[in-house]
Amino acid sequence: MHAHLTPAVIVFDVNETLLDITTLAPLFVRLFGDENMLREWFAQLVLYSQTMTLSGLYTPFGELGIGALQMSADIHQITLTEDDIDELKARMSNMPAHSDAIPALTKLREAGFRLVTLTNSAPSAAPTPLEQAGLSVFFEQSFSVEQVAMFKPAPETYELVANELAVQTSDLCLVACHLWDTIGAQAAGCQGAFLKRPYNALLSAPNVPTPDFMATDLTTLAEQIIHRTQG
């Protein structure tokens, strides 16, 4: 816990934390007849992104996403076409913001916090997914792990943000709905704010750090950060 520290910068994860990945579900329903395949695919994408980093290798997140879709199709004996891949790309580029994103970001900005993003996704041409979702105006910078060719939760990804902003990792608070992300951030010296969206929960096991902040919606999470750090 870092309750005695006041984070100067709030660092937001993007996919699923700010942007709603459930809008990808129609593709998985059409291909597999099961919307839960979205979660299987996303879990494989995260698993293999972390595997690449642990192995000292790097492939852009979007390319791994396509590969994970092909792998899922092969496992379930589904024939994947170029049109299917194009649909995945289009849907990933046009994910809408969660309804609690703008209210939460507005509160944090008005409270004087610096706001940035850190995503596993590679930089994209304008309009970016954040621009498409109407969220880019809240952030002074958007960081991609591509700059260090490692995926979260490698410590180098969080250190990238601190180094680029000329602050310490202890000045950062990472907001994410994936516990593996807040664990990595806390291990790197940041504070962790865990957003318990559906399909995400705490892991109770020895040496797993407890998030410094935790809530089921972004607005409440923002209010917790403001209250604890500004009294």
C-alpha cells in the first residue's frame, strides 16, 4: 500500500478499462456461435503478449490479436477469412468509451491530476481509438509499450511513463480493470487502482499486492483517489 503518497499522474490502461471491448462480441458470435469466445480470445492475447516479453521477443499487440483469433479458429475448426480479420481490426479501432469514463476523467482533471494513458496497443494513425471514443482530450500524452518493445506488466513499461514525464514511479497511479496490470505497476513502485469490471476480480494469494484503490465503476474510483490524496 502507498496510502501516504500522493500520485501526481494518473495512468490509465485503455482496452476494457476505458474502451468497451464487448462491442467485439458480434464477431465472435458470428464465427463461433458463442459470445464467451471473446473472453477466451482476449485471455489468449494477454497470455501470449506476456509470453513474448518473458521470451525476449516482440510483435505488435494488434498482430498478436490476429494470430490469437486464427489460433482460436484453428482450435475450434473454424475457417477464418480476410473479411473476418478486417472486421476484427475495424471493431478494435472503433470501441466506444464506457459510460463512466468521461465523468471520472472530468473529476480527476478538475481535481488537478495529470492524466496519461499506457496501452499494450501500438500507436495508430489518426483518428486513434481514444479520439474515436471522444476521450483523447483528457490526456496530455498517450504511451505505448511499443516504445520499449515489451508488454505490461514488465516494469520497463511503467518506468517508461515515469522517465518520459520526468517523475518517479511512486508519483504514478495506474488505473486498470486487469489485476495483472495493477500488480505489475505496484511491483514497479506505482500505486494501483483496480477497477472491478465484469470478468475481472481480485486474486487472493500470498504476496499478491492489494490495490491502493478499488471500485466497481470509474467514477467511484476517481472519487476515492481524489478523497484520499487531497483530503
